[in-house]
Amino acid sequence: MSRRAPPVTPDGRYIVVRGRLWRRANPHLPAKERAAYVRALMTARRAVGAARRAGDETALADARAAVDAAKVALGERGPVWWAGGEDLNRHLARNTRYADWYAGLEEED
């Protein structure tokens, strides 16, 4: 079973997962920089899992902070990476300016 990539909004700012907008990483990051941030994110996510399994609340807090820092560096959290405009991260696509575009996607399925 192959998984399809999530749809990307026409302006490239968000992907849509289960009807919800999620901010994409900054496409203007140099490839090496982006790869380093993704490695840091994956390491931090593994640390979250290890801390949960160990029941270590201090390590869990540190790992979650590392996940957040990597996501901010990638542009998925924190200040938006585009010039101006509001951030619609986590909003339902049907309740945003992307509603007509999203409705067209649903009709294709």
C-alpha cells in the first residue's frame, strides 16, 4: 500500500492532513542546513520516545524543547517564513481562504 503525499496549498505554505493545515518547512533553507535541522528533529523525537519509556520527566521536557527548537529552525513553528500574512497553522482548511481550493481536492477523491 503506497501513501500519497499530502496536498500542498497553492502558495506552498501548508500541507493538509485530515483537513487541517500544517505549516511546511521553509523551502528557502539551504539543503545542508535543512538536512541538519531534520537530523536534529529526528534525534529529538527519538529522545522523546526514550524519555517516555523511561518515565523521565526532566529528559522528556528537554527532548520536547529540542523538538520545538528544530521545528522553529525549520520554519514549521515560530515566525512565519513568508513576508506578511497571518499564520493559519492547525486551522481547518475549510474555514480558511483555502476553502475553495480544498473543496476542489475533496471532489477529486
